[in-house]
Amino acid sequence: MTYIYSGVELEERNCPHCNEPLSPWIAPPESGWGVIVVCNNNKCSFFVGSDSDIINKREDSNLGCRYAENPDNKYTPFNLLAWCK
């Protein structure tokens, strides 16, 4: 099934790690992305512990990764940098 978000037609998609629906998000203009879809489940296995998966980050950093897909690129998955704490 598809739906329109901010003028963009999107497929209903679920996170492959937790099966929760992916939420649309309008990326900042300087990112080069338009609308992306993101897993916002704080209990998702992809997100939980992701703050320790980032190599060479500062010890006091609270950054981790959320699962995301880019509809403009055939829903190619990528790691979206996110605030973890």
C-alpha cells in the first residue's frame, strides 16, 4: 500500500529488525535527501546498543544509529546517525 507524505508517494514499509512501521521524515536540505523513512522504535535491536558500534567517536558522545531507507534510491537501507540518550 502507498500513501502521500509532504507531496511524496511512499510505500508502507516495516523495519526488518523489529517489524515496526517506518516513519517518514523530511531530511535537512543540506543532506541531499528528500523524504526518508526511519525506524523510531527505541527498543529496536538495530538501535539498542548502536552507541557502542560507532568506531572512533568521543567517549562523551551519545550518538548511535537508526535503521532508515531512502525512497529516492529504491528504498536502499542506511544507518541514520541519531541521538541515543
